[in-house]
Amino acid sequence: MNKGIRSESITPPTSPEKFDLSREIRVEGVVVVNVVSSRLDPSAIPDAISLPTSSDESISAGEEEHCPYPWEVSIAFPPVHNSYLDIYLNSGSVRIMSEGEDQTSSSFDDYPAPDPAGGPGNFYLKPSWRKTLKGHVDHLNKKYSLKGEYILYRPGVLHTILTPSPGCTAVYKSGLQLGLRFPLHPFIVELLSAYNLSICQLMPNSWASINSVLAICDLLRVRCTLTLWRSVMKLVEVSSYEYGPGWWSFQCRGGFKVVDTVPSNHRGFRHEFVFVYYGGEWGIPLVPGSEGPNFSLNRKVPMMSIDEAIVAIYLQKVEKRVKGQRFLVAPFWLPSSRELSDEHFLSSFGLSPAYPKDIARLKLDEEMAGRISASALLAAQIRKDLAAGSMKVPEPPKDPKKLKRKRAPTDLVPTVALTEHAPKKVSRAVSTTAASGSKGSKAAKRVVPTPLRSFLPI
């Protein structure tokens, strides 16, 4: 044994029967075991490495028969804690090649090659988030109320949102912080399936909008439908200038507001994702499809029903004037991002399985309880006004028209281009054109830009 290690005397038995007797001593993370064994081959002990003993004498192969058993052998076992390389071996990111295997072969054939244009395939877990997932997955399961057959799963080192494990789909931490819960609300399944979107394709603030609309519908006791959603929201592609293409967002149409306040910046969220495993049928795309989202739902929106119109009127902005200035504000209460991250709030509207709905509403504050009580009266009043004709069902959004270029009259030769940087020359050109009296000419009008509209924070 090594110098400085306290040794213990072992009295070997004299019986020729096989036996094992050992003492463990830990030295710098390595378990050194002093073994008295009748086994002729110390390598018979698995995962063991023979070490030289403190004695200078050694037993040669020819002297084995003259040396009575048992023999005393020092054996070193691997460290009790995993090496940092074991993490990569266990996750499948690294493997030990067999002898004679071609070094050009790769075990990562299932992973897509990096896209030069950017996009989801180029974003892996950042080290700090990977470290959080390593030791706190169970805590995150409880924090975000994953129960039953749903469970969070830590991605591998080279996993992206495009390469989830079987039965899994990728979700961003920012989406979970804004109310994304499992199992998914039935309307969310219908929404993602209709737009051909996976969960990881949506920007985090889109989940705030979705959960807010579902909360308002539950508040007014109206079932949320695709027609209502398409009348209030539209799908837009996020700019690919900085991170590449691959993400989309639901934005409010003009004249509507669905959520009070949301974070203005989610920088870095693309590196903070986790897999959610479910053994059943998801009913939604688990990974982004090659055909892309269904943008046709932004067009040809049908007319809303009376129940759908009640929610749309609730979400409409109204004009308000303060000191001569015109503002468009939401007339009624809307959820904020802080409320959408509270489990009691989400459970009270059926958006989280953390608590039963009735019990969760009992724990809401008096102000929120008053809103729930008054919502039924508000919905009844809007329904009455729609029936009396004092309110009208909002018209469906108009489809954008393609702008047709108008050909300039052939008998007119423009003297100076009409630009904002040359107002004097523009006026001369207009007067010259008007004085010429040529056929087909139209009187030029001066366009005065209207002041930008400002919106008060709600």
C-alpha cells in the first residue's frame, strides 16, 4: 500500500475454499481496497486495477505453485464521482470508438449541419442553463406544475429545438415564465395545429397573448374560437436580420389590445430551452415543419358570432383625449405578465393544473374577485346592446390588397421629382403642369404628414 495510508492487519483463513475479504481506504477520490483473496487472477474482480504492494518481493509465474494461497493484492477502483467526461458519454455526445473504426465516421448523423443563414439549428444550450437543468429538473417540474405523464427532460450538449428526443417537444424557459403549461389547453392544440406551428416556433410574448385571451374568454364565459382569434390577432414572421429565420409571433390587429404589459426584451432566450416528454399523442407538430406556417389564416376571416363579438368588443381600444391629445386605450382590465406567471391566477382560469379552479379563485385578492363577479354583468350588457343595435359586431379585418403601379402619362415630362427635400421646386413643377392644361393631368395635392399617435401606458 502507499506510504502514509493506515493499514489494517487481515488474518487470512487457511481454508482452500474461495473467499473475499477487503478493507476500503479513500485517497484523493480513489478507493484503494486491500483484498485478501483466494482468486488466482485479480482481474476477475470487475472494474479493478492491480497496484504494486509495498513489498519489494514479487511472485513470479514459476513461483506461484510454491506460494500458498491466499495472496494479498492491492486494487484501485475508479473514483466514486463521475468525471466531467462521463457527462458527455452518458448523454451520447461522445462515444469510444472501437479498434479499427474509421475516424471519419460520426455518431451525429441525426443532427443537422449548421445553417449559414442562422436559425434554430444554430442555438444550443448555454452552460449556465445546462448546469441549472442538471441539478434542478425536479424543481422546475414542480415550479411549472408538470404532472402526470408530462415531465421535463434535459437536452444533450448538441441538441437544438430541431432535434428533440422521441416523444418530446422543445419549449423555451421564457414561454414557461409567461404561462405556458401542460397539458396544453384544448384551444392551444387547435391553434397550433391550424397554423402548423410547433411550440418552440413562437416568440415568448405570444404565449402571454394566448393565455390573456383565454383568461378573458373564461372571464366573459365565452368559448375561444379560431374565428375570434383570427379577427383579433395575426401571425407575422420575426425579422431574420440578427438571428436568422425560424420564429414567428402573434400580434394584435389594429384597434385591439389583449395583454396589459409584457417584457420588452427576451434577449438570450434562444439558448434556454428544455424538452417536455409526453407518452401519448400530442396533436400538434413537435418540430418545425418544412412547409412552414399556414399564413392563409390571416386572410378571409369570417364574420364573428354574437358570443365572439362580446370578447372582441371587450378587447377593442377606445379613444381618450387628455389635454387636447388623442390616445387609444383599453377600456377594461387586461392581464399583465406578472399575473400570467402566478399559478393561482392561471389555475383560476383553467390554464394550469396546479390547483383546482374553484379553490384557486378563493385565494385571489378582492379586486380580482370583483372583476370576475362584474364580468357576467358586462357580458350581459354587451349582448343586450348588440341585440338592440346600439352596438355592432366588429367587421372582419380586410385583406391587404396588392398595390398596382400606375403608369405615368406619356404626354407629361416631369421636370423635377416630387420629393420632401425640394418643396420649392415641387411647387414650380405643379404650377407648370397645371398651367399646361394637358389632357389626363390631375391637380397635384400637397400631403401634410399627420402627427404620430401616442399611446398611454395602461
